[in-house]
Amino acid sequence: MTTTTYGYCRTKMADNMTVEQLEDMLQALRDDPDNRATAPGIHLYNPRTYKRIDNVTWAIFYKMKGR
């Protein structure tokens, strides 16, 4: 099943997706082993994934704020 990401645009995701869909997307980002950081250090995810996680969490915030 493919989920539309709207280019990880915070406002588009908040307008067009449910909180449950956003939470599922967030969990999928966290679970994907390709999103893990490869360099040794304190970071769990690569920079691209951090940006996507940030955008999804902001979309969840916008959804919750609008309720």
C-alpha cells in the first residue's frame, strides 16, 4: 500500500490526511532500516529522515491544534 506524502509538506499533509495516517507514516519512517544513520555517533536517523519526521510531527501538531 502506497501512501501519498504530498512531498512531506506540513500543511498539505495536515489538510489531506488523518492523524492516524500521519502516525502510521511516522512509524513507517522510524521502522525503515534505510533511514538509520550510517555514520557512528549519537544520531539515530539520517538527515533526510530527521527532516521528514519533523514535517510529519508538525502536520500532526497542526491537525491537533485545529480540533
